[in-house]
Amino acid sequence: MAAWLLRGLREGVVTTRYPRRPDDYGESFRAAVSVVPSAASPSDARLADLCPTGAISVETDRVLLDRGRCVVCGRCVTAAPDRFKFESGPEVASVRRAALVVPKAGEEGVDLDGLREGLRTQVKAFRRSVHVRHVDAGSDGSEEWEVSALLNPVYDVQRLGIYFTASPRHADILLVTGAGSIGMLDPLRTTYDAMPDPKVVVAAGTDATSGGLVHPSYATAGGVAAAVPVDVWVPGSPPSPFSLLQGLILAMQVLSGEAVGR
Amino acid sequence: MSAAPPTVRLAPDELAGAVGERVAGGRRFAGLVASGDDAGSTILRAFIAGGPSFEVVETELPAGVSEYPSLTPSVPAASWYEREIHDLYGITPAGHPRLDPLVLPLAGTDRAHPRPGSSTAVGQLTLDRSPLPAHVTGEGLFTIPYGPVRSGVFESVEYLVESYGEDIPHLRTRVYYKHRGIERRFSDLRIRDGVLLAERVEGTASVAHAVAFCQAVESLTGVDPTPAADLVRVVHLELERVACHLDSVIRHTEGSGQAVAYARMSLHKERLMRLRARLCGHRFGRGVAVPGGVSGPLLLEPADALAGIEALEEAIAKDMAVLMQTPSFLDRLRSTGTLPSDVAEIHGALGPVGRGSGVVNDVREDRPYGGYRLLGVDVAEPEPAGDALARQRVRLEEISSSFSLVRRALDELSASRAEPTWCRDMPEADGLGVGWVEAPQGELLYLVEVRRGRIIRTAPRTASFHNLALMPQAFRGDILTDFVFIEASFGLSMAGVAR
């Protein structure tokens, strides 16, 4: 026992200070793809063919990318680096599905500073703890690793008052992974119904948002919204622990009635 | 890469005899996959391990024929494969002892079958609430359904524990909840999109799946990756193995309440995932393998990568040494979940599950491919005890041999002076290719059929699927509280089972 204690102490503090402070690794992680603002005419329909999941659409005056469908394979970034680029930083989750389509109408960028200030004050203000129930609705298995990573000493979500629970009766947040396999829709709905109000649903990952590469399929519903009402969307294939953490903080905002229209 | 596998074609009623003869002769049954076409005929292919490739024993069931003599009575390991084919193709193996649905629900069997390989219309699955009937009957016996929603962050699966309290005389698994119809989804994809989907069949073994898929495609064209590209693949494959094995250890420490060990091992895993991301831009190594090689060089200089790997290796080894002397940890694993050697041998158990019961089937050694032909492999010594502790020991040895392979691969990469070709041009080639990789869970086989640049059929045969059928056999004399250790020590991915 003493041997273990010493080993733990010798390591020092390894925990990130996100969201109070930016995190170097979180900032450098390729979390999403963005459309590069360009003066050139975008009406090149071949850009849409680059994407294996149909996330890119070309309109007469602009190119749109739906992060809810994007699996961040980077094929468009490699083929057309003047049109697409990787976006770093954890802040990719949204409380509106439509907001995952970038660039948003009328704006090319996102007010990241404002968003981060919101996250910081939110965490400071949040005195109550929240309990999270995870359900896998047809994931590829990698999402579960990233969700579990939130409990490791680096992310240590307990420091923010976030706890994982086995019982839906204790849960405030339902964190759902996977493309929405037909077999899991019923158990997922049952879990949701067993949770007390108020409750918030987080769709964790591109698969949970749209079915990703797995959809269309005779055995999936193309995302978990088929079974439960989703409040927070976290893109990524799989989403990084930082993106999941930001999604959970957004869910806390929704719970406390402070959801920003992002 | 190897040429097309040696193939024997037989009449449907000769298949069971031919496969049974080979297995009786000491060769290993490695799987059975089906492939349908639009005209309604179905080809069944049994893979037999032995020699430098896998022998394929196949038979064609013409349209209208939906029955053939079952392999299972003479080759019990074929049982799950035949159940799955029955689900997906509506083909009945006559004489199969227990043809319960496996990947599809119990109800609604009247819908059109998915028949991967064909492009005919498929009936959308429907919700199903029917319970499986109990198998064991007797006074005081009851069934505990455990899942599909689990108590913790786990993949969904339902275990049906038939018990009279603590002992578990019988266990069944129901995997259909996670069935995503992946094999049918491969149909008609372009090859480069197929790689992306392969990475998502079993997401924790993304690199292994991508490489096995690519090797199957490469075997069609006859174009091998350059040695440098092969070495980059080895680096990612072996780091993926370490990550999966660490995950199994983490679940053991969590289950046995070793809070500090749990925190330490989770920290090591996080650092490893970050190192993997620094090497390729993705924490799970996605996007690395492409047909013809790899998408690019390692993103770290070999010296920097080596420094990171050596630091990690040392930290893990030190903590593992303490863990393997912590009695409260060892007590939970010792004599828990014993899989008898003879059962493992007959079934052809794969990966750490097989090795933990004294059965060594390592495709890196038996049928070397890619960078392993250059580097060689020190396959972990078998641990004949068959319990969770033996499987844990095997994993620890594999972690150290994986690190050693990564170091050697990095040495070779830094020794080459000229800028190598990372990806060779692939000519278009039609046909049926087979690729194999020793994934973290064990031998992974890919069958890929291509026509005019499009995928006709992709059948990933995962070690998770093959080994999960063995799990009930490991419950002899174990009680409910041992469950977590048996499951974690098998280290399987349900995504790879249900697909």
C-alpha cells in the first residue's frame, strides 16, 4: 500500500486546468474541420465528392461543412488545403444541431473568447454536482475509451462536480455514444424515461449525431436523436476527452437554464 | 504480400466432411464467412490455418437452396459462425445443435435478409423485446439478464446469467443490440472509403483493421508497401496493442478497487494515446494505413518518438512490477475464469485468451507480413494456467515485446537516409483478397472482394467474435463477483463481435 501511495505522490499534479485555463494539448488537438474563407468562387461541385460521409455541400456562393457528419478523416484538408483546414481546440460542441454546420450564416468565425469566458464563469458558478449516465447505442468502442478517459487523473472531471453513475435514477445527464443501432433504441429510451427531470441528453460523437460512416444501414437509425431528444451535440470520431468535457459543461448550462444559443 | 489463398471448391454436402477432416488432422478452423450475390446464390468459405497462408474451403449454394449439412457437430468452433450466417442469409445449417439468433433480433424473422455481398433490398430491423428462453432448468434456477445497458462506461451487450444465487452454471451472451450492419455497409464503397469504415468496425483496434483491409487489397494488386511504410505500420500496430492491453489492466484495477493503480495505469494510457496522436494526428491511429502504404511519415522525429516511448515503457514497467506483487490484486485474478487448455485448443482460441491457456496462435510468427518479416517477433511464452492472472501475465509480456518492436522499427526508420516512398500507386485490380493482422485481441482476418474499384464484399473476422464464444466456458466454479475480471481479462470489443 505504501509503495502505491509513494508512486502516486511522486508524479505530482498532472491534472489539466481546463476550462479555467486553456490546455496546451487540448489546443493542439485536431477536433474538427473548418472551411477556409475564400474569395474564389466555391461553386466547384467536386469539393462535395471529397467527403466520404457527405458532410460537404456546395452552394452557389459558399461551401458548407456539417461537423455533425464529418469524421475528421482530413481527406478534404489534404486534397484542397486552400478550402479546408483542421480546427484545433476543444470547443466544438453545440446546443443546436444546425450550429454544427460551418461557417454559420452571416459569420465566418466563432467568438471563442466569449465562449470560453462563458465556460469559465459557468464552472465557477456551478456549485451543485451533476451525475452522468453513459449508454452505448452502437458505438465502435473508441468513444467508450474517450468517455472513460474523463475519469483519469489528467481530466479528473470530479474536480468539476461531474460524477458518473450506474443508476439512471441519480442521473442528470444522459451521455449517449454510437450510431443508434436499432437494438439499442428501446433500452436507450427506457434509460431516459427512468431519469428524473430535469434531464439533458448529450450525443457524443459524429456517430451519435448523424450515424457517421455507419449510416445508412438497415440496423442503425442514423444517430441517437431517433430515440431521445438531444440537447447537446459533440462532433468527433471519436470526440476527444476535451470535446466531451466541453459538451458536459454545456449540458450543465442547459440544466441550470443558462444555455447559450450556440 | 501473399498471392490469392489456396482454394478448394466442393459440393455443399462435402463441406462439413472436408473441414472436419482438416481439423481432425491437427489444423485450425479459423472462421466461416458467407457472401451473397444478386442472383440469390451464396458462397460459404471456411478458413483453415496452416502453412504460409489460410486455405479456403468453399462451396456454392445456388439460388433457392437454403440448407447445407452443419459443420458444428464435427467442428464446434463453427457454431457462432453458422448462427450468424443463419441470421444474415437465412441459410440453415442442418444438424446445428442450437440455432438461436445471434446478431439479429429474435422477432421479425420474416423480413428480407441483409445478405452482405448482394445489393438487394434489406428490411429495416425492428425493435425486439422477446427474452431468450432459459437453457438450464431445475429447482431454484433463475436467469439474471445483465445488460444491455451496463453499470458503468462499457459497450452494450446482454449477458444472461443462469444461476441459483452465486454460482454460474451457464452463461449466454446476446450481442444483437450493437449490430450496426457494417458488413452490408461496405458494399459498393470505393476502396479508400472502405479503409475508413474498416477503422470503425472495432474502434479500439482501428489500425489493425485498416492494415488487414489494406493487405487484402494489396494482395489483389501484387503491390507491396515499401519497407519504410511497413515499419510505420508496425509502430502504430504495436502501440495500439499496448493501449488495448493497458485498458484491460485498468479494468482489472478498477474492479479490484486498486485506486492508486487505477489512476496510475489510466495516466499511462492517456500519455500513450497522446503519443499516438503526436505520431499521426489521431489518438486511435486512424488515417495511417492506406492501400499501398501509409498516408505519410511519423510526425515526430524517430529520436523524439523513441524518447517518449522509452519514458512510457519504463514508467509502465515500474508500476506493473508493483501491481504484480500486490496481493489484494492478484487474489482476484488467480484461479478466476479458468479456461481449460483442451477447450482453448479445440476452439482455436486466439490472442491473449489462447496464450493464457497455453495455446499460441500468433499470425505475426506463423504467417509473417509487412514489417514483421524484417523485424521478427518474440512471441510471448504461453501461460498454461488458463485463469485471468495467466491472461494478465501474457498481456504484460506482450506489452514489453511490443515496446521492443516499436524501438526496433524506429531504429530501422532512422537508419534509412533517402526519403522513402510512403504510399505506392495501386493499379485497379478485381478479385478476392485475404489479409491478416495480429490485432490486440488476436488474429484478425479480412476477406475483401473488389470489382471495378468498388467493394463487393468485406468480411472482417475478428478475434473478439471468435473468442467471445469461449467465455461461457471460463465460468466453471466462478461466482457473480468474478464477472468483471473474466470479462476484462478476455479484453474483447463488442463492436467487433456484433459489427
